[in-house]
Amino acid sequence: MNIREMMEKRETEMLSPYATLSIYSKGRDRPEEECDVRTVFQRDRDRILHSKSFRRLKDKTQVFLSPQGDHYRNRLTHTLEVSQIARTIAKALCLNEDLVEAIALGHDLGHTPFGHAGERALNKIHPGGFAHYKQSVRVVEVLEKNGEGLNLTKEVRDGILNHRTSGHPATLEGQVVRFSDKMAYIHHDMDDAQRAGIITEDDIPITLRILLGENTRDRLNTFIHDIIENSTGKDHITMSDDIQEGLNDMRTLMFHNVYENPVAKSEEKKAVHMLEEMYEYYNSFPNEMSTEYRELIARGEKKEQVVCDYLSGMTDQYAMEKFRELFIPVGWNIL
């Protein structure tokens, strides 16, 4: 018995009857020889962690576009916080932590530069529409590894696709990530907004603070404990009604006070304009995209989709650099 087989055996002995066991995975689209050390979900986690799209998350906006400060979250730190919260819950519920971690690390791989403003811009201008959760699946199935994809298991891809609020993950591990994503961004976006002076604790209704906690740390703690207490021994992940309502109320408050706040969003129109202009440009001149994207078109992928892939994969800084290169004149210099 090799190391992987011992870990698979340990899962059958120690995990909840509702957990997703590695040995019973629905597998990959392209069959592969098993690793002698890692389970299938561990391999998926590692593939995501070493992917180019994962590394680019460090330079993509979470909420505040190009914030002046070292401690504001970006898309990568958000992803890591989701992973940490999800693993805490999964461990307490005796679920498969490796599957949870793989889904969490991959859930935002398809996010655009400039946060949800970039997503809205591409959804508006691209004929096929755009949603980051669908693009995240496209990244791991098609775009990574120069068009080969990462060949992840069906369970990981299902969790990535269904991490959105309206999603319905097929596994409890996917359900944990779905809740953890929402808890994470409400927690850290509130923290960042307070750091930026956009909102204070006094802006949160006293009834919510009494129910959930007096600060961001206490509220996150409340959410995590509530999920664990209400999901133990069940075949689904759930919260108590009052804490679920409180979470939803916090989300609504964040939309009104932060996500739609003109101070926080002051530069978004410029970002949207840049993506719209570059979308039109690269559709007219697709040969100016990177080689790997030109090769996708040569393989038969629709040009408009590949342009969308190219733009959504850009970091904030790279998108601004390309825009300057394409549309801002460079001063003439006599040698």
C-alpha cells in the first residue's frame, strides 16, 4: 500500500459519512495515472496553486482599485482567506479539507482586473456575456497550460462553478466554500472600508452588532461557529435562520455603504472605459495578443471569446500598461 492509498483509507475511517472521499471521485475528463503520494484532490490543489492564473490574483482588485496602502486586500489575499475559513469549517465537520482547499483556491481564477467593475464591463460588451465563476471553470478547463487546461476532477470544477450566492454545489465541501466566500468578503471588505474611512462601526445597526458581534473579528467568529453548530451531522451546510438573516443584512449594508459608494468606486468608470476600448481594439487586431491566445484562435476558438479571455486574465497594472501602449502617444525624441 503506497502513501496515497493509506491516505484514502484514512479518509474512509475518519471523515464524516457525508464527506466526499477521494477514492470515490467522479474523476477527470482525461484519465491519468494515479500519484503514489497525493490523492486526486491534493493534486488538483497543487495544480491550481502552481498555475499562472493563481499568481496573477495578487495584482487584481478586490474592492478598492489601486489603493494607497499596503494592507488592503487583493484578489489573492481574498482567496487565501476563503481557503482558511473553509478549511476551519471542513475540519470541524470532518469533511475533505483537500477538496475544500482546491475549490477555494480556484474559485476566483477567472476574475477580471478592476474587480466587479471589470466583470460588468466585459459582460456588457462581450456578446456571450461574462461571469467570473464561469470564466474560472474555463481557465482550468481550457486556458491554463497553453490551452491544455489543468484536467481537474469534476468535484473541484463543480465547486468552482457553484461558489456564487445562487449556486448549488453538489458536495458539502463545495457548499462550505460557497458560504466561506461570502463570509470572507463581508468580513475583510468591512475591515478595508473602515481602514479607508468609508464606514465605521457606528454605521452598523445596533441590532446587528448585538446579534453578530461588535467588530469584524467577532462577527466572523459568529458566522463560523454558527455554521459548524448547525451543520454537524447533516447532509447539507446551513446556518441558523437569525444568523443567516444577519449575514444577508450585512451584505446589503456593504452594498449600500461600500460597494456602491462613490468614493470607493470613483475610478471605476475609467477602468470600464479602458476594457471597452481594448476589447474593440483586440477584436480588430487579434494578432497583437499574446502567442498563447493567438493559438487558441488558430485552434478554432471564437475570436471574441479569446479577446475576452485575454482581457479577463490581465492584472490591473498590466491592463493599464497595455492601454497606455495602445492609446497614449509617446513623445517624439530626437536622437
